[in-house]
Amino acid sequence: MMREQLEALVEKFNTRVAADDRLRKELEGVEKTVVLDLKDGTKYHFTLKDARVGGILDGGADRADVTIVSDRQTVEGLISGDIGPFKAYATGKLKVKGDIEDLLRFRKFF
């Protein structure tokens, strides 16, 4: 279930980038690997490259630019829009490790 939700989120993001010239230009030349580390031990990762996110892959990545640590319920709430990323972060339900510029870029996912 979680994987399908993440795949749908990636598809939505890629569609948005394809339709938004300004966003696409902002992402030009950016290559970042993101790891989603769920507290139940599940990990996924994906890479943003050429203004496009590839598929969701199982497991972590050796060199993550951004690591998102959360629980399944919070991530599902972020995807559904029941909770915003800033509220999740402020309440400690979402922890993010990475460069502030990268973090701001990935807020566009939600």
C-alpha cells in the first residue's frame, strides 16, 4: 500500500514538473537522492535527476542527499493532505536530514 501511494506521488510530481516551466528550470541540473526511512524498519529511496524523479526503490541508498525519517501513519497523512509537512516537522513526527535548500525543494512534493 505505501509503495503504491509513493509511486502515485512521484507520478503527480513528474506531471507537475512537465507542465510547469518555472519549476522545471529550477530543477535543471539538480541530482539528489532521497531516502524515506520508516520507523518500522522499511526504507525506500528515489533519485531526482533531469527534472524528473525515477521510480521508488526498496531499501536505503549509500549516499542520500536528503533522509526523511517518519512513521507510516504520518507519511500517509502527508500524502493524503491530512497533515502538512511543516506541522509534521514541528510536532516531531517528521525528521529530515539534509541541506536546507534541498529540503525546500522537496516540499513541492506535498
